[in-house]
Amino acid sequence: MVETAFSLSVFLLLVMATIDFGYLMSTKLTLQNAVRQAGRYAITGQCIESSGSCSLTRYNSIVQTLETASLGLINSSNVGSDVTLSCTNEGGQCPNQAGGPGDIVTISVAYPYPFITPLIAPFFPSHAYTIRVSSTFANEIFPPSQS
């Protein structure tokens, strides 16, 4: 009975750890896809339109695209996740974070993954694992009025 209790607890820990790490990898892939989709949107110089004019700035349009593609992992109420847009051009830093035509834009996300299994969390500092994904793109040539 005692041996069964010990071996069953170890077996359940391994099963839960496998499920937790599978979910961790799924979360990371979802975030990588979201960053890639936001980057593909960013390089075109577009903004989210309503009634023929931009309802959001390019920066906010890119963040909105990132939030939509992240399947709810990143949203404005999720204060734990850190979204960073940075831009560089031949002269150094860009005047805005979304960049203009031909500028290099980097989108980075740091997302604190909370473990589902309470027995796995103590193995990590602060009981969470920070997933970091980023992607760098060169903006296409678009009319500067869109930047």
C-alpha cells in the first residue's frame, strides 16, 4: 500500500508535468504566431480603418493585431505581459515606434506563463516561466502619410 502511494504520486507528478509542459509549448507557439502576424501587418503601413479613416494609430493597430492573434493570451487587461515595439532606421531611432517606410521594426513579447501544476511551479524562480518571443521586420515602402 505504501509503495503504491509513493509510486502513484510520482507517476501523477510526471503526468501533470507532461501536460503542463505541453501547454507551455502550445502557449509559446501561439505567441510566436501572434508576433509574426503582427509583424506582417506592421510592415504594410496599414492602420485599422472605420468609415474610410484610421480609427487607431499604426502602433495601436499593430498591438490590436497582436492581441487578436494571441487568442486571448495578450490583452490590455493582462498587466503581466510586456509588449514592446521598437524601430530603427539609418539615422538611429525612429520618430514613432511603428516606424516609417523602409524602417526596421522589432516586436517583442514577454509573457509570464503560470504553471497549472502547483508541484512544478516551485522549481522555477518566482513560480512562473517567462516566455520571450520577438521578430524583426523591414517595413515595405508605403506612403509616409500612413506612418
